[in-house]
Amino acid sequence: MRTVAVLMAGLLAGGCAVDPYARAPISVHLQRSDDVGNCARLLRRVDEQVDAAGRRDAGAPRVPGFPYLRVDRFTASLGTAAAELRGAGFAAWSELMAQLDRQARAAELANVGQAELAATVDACRYALAVADGREFVQLRAAAQVPDDYSTTLRVLGLYPLTRLAFAAGIRDWQQRTRELFAMPAERLHHEGVLRRYAPAVRPPELVPPPRSAALALPAPARSQLAEWALRHAPTLQVDTVAEDDRIGTLHWAGGEAPTIAVDTGEPAAYVRAAYTHFAGRVRLQLVYTFWFPARPAEHALDILAGRLDGLIWRVTLDEDGAPLAYDSIHACGCYHLFFPGQRLAVRPAPDTLDEGLLAPQVAPRVAPAGRIVLRVASRTHYLQRVSTEPIAAPADGRYLLLDERGLLTLRWPAGGTRSAYDAAGFVPGTERAERWLFWPMGIASAGQMRQWGRHATAFVGRRHFDEAGLLDRYFELPAPDAAAD
């Protein structure tokens, strides 16, 4: 186990140690004596300070050769279209990556006590972007997101052989999940009190996602986005036995060695807006994350237990703000479930061992005055059923809707701010013992809570929660006449 731990740590450190300044054009700019060269050197000094303090944000990596830009999986998927459009399309694509960097650097600078540098870095980003305005071929090639699977771990773990046992275990879990969802709702077992959390009526203060007419991105106004976020926020019906079954807000607690903890006195859902491709269009998604204090151990050898547990619920919307599909994972990337809307058709499954679609239930149709309800198990916090109820239905408690980006700058007990995530994208202190068993599948620290953009969701095969073409992999939207038939 010690050997595996050292190996995994080395692989993670190696992934973070790729020098984005070693490649042109930034490596050339560093040799210049003009304003562009000064900006390149300033940016490198800032990044060296962030890395030395361990405050790097891992949500979207810097683009090699263009470290003033960052890329996520959706933005990377636009590279082909942007290159074909050239001109306005390519400029819009570059601006999306500039916005990702601007948001990440704002948190990084705040967390190293250098927030006042943000304006200077913004000016340098613009100067460097102008200098590199004709490097579209090189930028397109560099703007890629490495996946969250380690081929080295899979080779060392004899993946072609060990995946056979894991695939069998996954099929068994999927079958048990289907049987659970097929059970009549009134027969679902509960150990404690079914406590209901509904969203507070106060709309969330969310910053709209990037807009781009050139790239055909949906562009809800701030008020529209807040309305949709409140409208589609689910009610949680949680089987509550102990404090670990209550949702709350994350904060840094403690003195000399602070730890991430959950304040269940302030129930909340952390919300983000995202984009995806589906059926030839870009779709808006709303992502809700609920945090529990822990997944307590069922017995002494429970390898899945540990501090903190997060349940993530995602809604994919059509152009009118109506739900097309729902899906869910835990904050470790585990237990990926899909709940397609009634308009969607499932694509034929390929004949492969890879972990495929698990859609244990078709999403119920939500009435105009209705709301989705998620039945959540005690201790494991597994989803057990998706139903609906009137918006005005009574609740035992209300939760706030908070912008998820606030987790990047939580108050630090000794002063200043720190991210809830470390430089590798993990929530520190939430490791699970299962990582010693699951490492041959190539996922570092399996079971540990992690940041958006770092969720590998299949042990057998390769799949990420934020893949731009994930819905197209499993579903299609039939033509209107076919749907009518």
C-alpha cells in the first residue's frame, strides 16, 4: 500500500508539474524586453507564487504556451467550430478561455493575499492575447483537457484482467439499483425520520455563464438564470437518523490544522451553470451540490466511509428552460445515474465491458406548479427515487441556493481565504480506504470528494461528468413526427 501511495502521489504531482511556460508562444515572450515580455514575466512570477503556496485551482488547466488562458472540457469541444469560423468565432472562443482564467486567478490571488494584482493581470492577459492573436492553429492544438484516468496506474494494475472483476461488480450494483427503483415507493425502507428540504424562496445570486452569439451559446439574463435555478431546484427527502444525514454549508473549522466541515445549521445547495452539447445544440445545465458531514461507517471494515459526502444533481434544459434530462453523481464521481425526460430515446448500448448507461427511472413530468423530489437514503445518501410534488408542499426546512464559486474562497480561521479544494482538485481530509482497492482502474484516490471538472464517473472505460458530448453518447431527441408516432 505504501508503494501504491507514493506512486499515486507522484502521478498527481507530475500532472500538476507540467510547465505551461515551456512552450511557445509564451516561452518566446519571456525573452522579450518590451511590455509583452514584462507581462509574460509578471504572469510567471504570479504563478510561481501560487504554486509555491499550494493554491492552484484545478478546475480548468492552463493552456500550455498560453498560460493566461484556461480550458475546460466544454470549451475544448468548441475548438473545431471556432477554428472554422476564424475571425469572430475564434475571438469568442479565446474569450471563453480568458474568462475561465480570470475567474480562477481571482480566487488564486485572493488565496495568496494578492487580490490587488487582479487588475494588472487582467491587463497583461489582454496584451498577451493581442500578441498571440494569429496563433489559432497552435492554440487549437494546445487547448485540451487531460482526462482523469492514469494509464500508468492501469498498466501497473493489469487493467485488461482486473477490469473483469470490477465490471462484474458494477453490473451487480446496477442490477440492485434497478430493482430498488422498481420497488413501489411505499415499500422503500427508512431507518429514521424522512426530513424534507425545499429551496428557499429567495432567488440565488448567480453570475450568468459566458455568452457568445458566434458560438451559439444560450444567453439567459441574470434574472432568468436565477428564476430557472430556483424553479428546478429539487426538494430533498432525506432519511435522517443522525447529524450526518443533514445538509449544510462548507467552511474551514479548527485552529492550527483547519479541516473542511459542514454547518448543518445553514442548509444550502451550491449551484453552478454549465454548458453541454446535445442533439446539435448547446444546452444550458444547472448543477446543484448538497454536502453532508460524513458517510458514517456501517461496520469496522467499511472502505466507503469517510468525512464529508456530496450529492450532485444536474438538470439539462432545452431552449425554453424546460428539463430535457437529469443525472446525478456523488462528489467523488461515483454512482452515476441518469433520469431521461420522456422526450428522449435511449441509443442502443454497445457490446462492451465499459461502464455504460444506468437509467433506473424515467424522469416524471413536472407540472407547472410542481417540483422534483429526491428520496435520499440514510448514511449512504444514495438516491432511491425521483418523484414530484406541488411547489407549495410543506417542508421541514429550507435551503439557500449559493453560487458554487464561493467554495474557492472560503474564510480561513487564521485570516484570509482558502479554497475548499487542494491543488489537485480534491477536498483534503476526505480520502476513502477504497482507493487501495480501486487504483488499478486508473482513478487516483477513488472515493475522495473532488472539484467540478475532476469527476471521472466510470471505473471500467473512461467517462467524465463534464464531458461535452455525454448526453449524445446515450440519448437522442427523436424528430417531432417520430415522437408523435
